[in-house]
Amino acid sequence: MTSAALWAQSGFVKSANQPIPGATVTVTAGAQKLTTTTDQNGHYALSGALTGECSIEVRMFGFEPATKKIELHGGR
């Protein structure tokens, strides 16, 4: 039997408390990169195996890019 740890990062992208659909969300850790796009409610979800210090960036036409450093912890 094989076991695997699942990791997920999700959230919402908003401006002035309004959802931003179609924004690109990218999480980068070293050479690894995960990218997704927000849905009509501004929600995004990424799944993968990134851990440690990461950078999360949100881009949307008409807005300045937003970047934040985060610490991701994999496992249970």
C-alpha cells in the first residue's frame, strides 16, 4: 500500500471587498511553481507538494501585481 500526503492552498482574491474573477495566482518555491486562475467568486485552489518559504503572486489586467511571502507546511 502506498500513502501520500495531500496539500492544498486556497483562498479568495478581492479588491474593495469585491471578488476578482480571472486573476492568476502563482505560488513559487525555489524552481517549483504552481499556477491557477480564480473563479467567478474570486476563489482559487492549488494542490501540490510545495513546502517551506514560498512567494504567492496575484496578477490581473488593470491591477498592480500583489506579492506576499508565506510559509507552507506539508503533511497532516
